[in-house]
Amino acid sequence: MSEPDKKGATWPWIVVPIAAISLFFALRYCQRNLPPAEQAETAAVTVPAPAETPAPTAPNSEPSAAPAPAPAPQ
């Protein structure tokens, strides 16, 4: 095969730099418009913890005699 028979495609030499520059500006735009990590954590939706209701005690028992509720597992 001689040199004049080889012919490379020119479209990669045009498309790849354009795609790289476009990607650079798109990522830069996203980086500037996203909130910092601290704000993103506070803006996240929080699910309220279920309210712990103490077990009902007998009306004649003393409140100090009731056992203390066990701490909730975390």
C-alpha cells in the first residue's frame, strides 16, 4: 500500500475538538450553578422520626416505679 492510497477521515479532527470544548463549557456551567454541598444537605427532604409514646402506666402505680423506656436503636 502506498502513501497516496491512504486517506484518513477529516471529521474526527473537527468533531472531537468541538465536543471537548462543548463539554468543558457545559461542565463549567454546571459547576457554577450547583449549590455547595452544605446547602444541598440542608435542602434535602428529611423524614420525621416517629414519635415515641411511653407505655401507659396503671393509674394506681407511682411514676417513679415505672421502668425507664429503653433508648431507641440508631
